[in-house]
Amino acid sequence: MIRVIMGKKGGGKTKQMIELINSAVQTEHGNVVCIERGNKLTFDIHYQIRLVESSHYDIENYTALKGFISGLYASNYDITHIFIDSLTKIVGCEDMNETEKFLDWLNRFAEQHNIKFTITISDDESLATEGIRKFF
């Protein structure tokens, strides 16, 4: 299952994400991971969440992010939920068609491995393709 939260900067996406992350600690029966760019969530999320700062790993495109997520799961089959804050900023890609292709891959990965994904994208919702909107 994938859920995308999309909106312009300052629209409350991160606040909503923090609430979802912290409630996941109580409801998930496995490990929860949060991938972010920068360290803005460090003091806002529960200490049991595995916080990954993406800029330490040279994730420069969607292909690299696919490998990174696959590696995370391969090293820990107990992951049940992955949060990704500011997806397009992590990979440095504003192309919504490429984002749609990535989300389709991620959806297949999620179904295959029974993992939930919650993702924020900092951009106007009107720019989302229909393939992205299906995850809203």
C-alpha cells in the first residue's frame, strides 16, 4: 500500500507526516523506517523509528532509490512501514512522469513484501499525473 501526501511548501505535509510516523510506532507490528533529506525530523519523531538521512548515501535518482529501498528490506525483513519525506528532493527529479513510474514500481514492491509506504511530495497537487493521484 502506498499513500502520497502532496502539496506546496508550508502546506502542513511534514506535520502530518510526523503524526503518522509517531502513531505507526504504536500500531505497526514490525520496524518503521523514515527516509528524509536533512535532519529536520530528528527531534520530532519517536526514538524507535529508524531515521535515515538520504544525503549520506548519494541517492541521485529513482534507480538508486529503488536499490536503496531494496537493500533496506533485504537487510531487515521485519520492516512493515517506510516513510519517505520530500521524495522528489531526495532524488533531485521534478519530472512527474518519472515519479509516477517510480511509484508504480514501489506499489508492486509494497504488495510483494507486504510493506506500507507513506510519501510526501512538495509540489502543487494540480501538477500530479493521474498515475500519482491514484495514491492520494
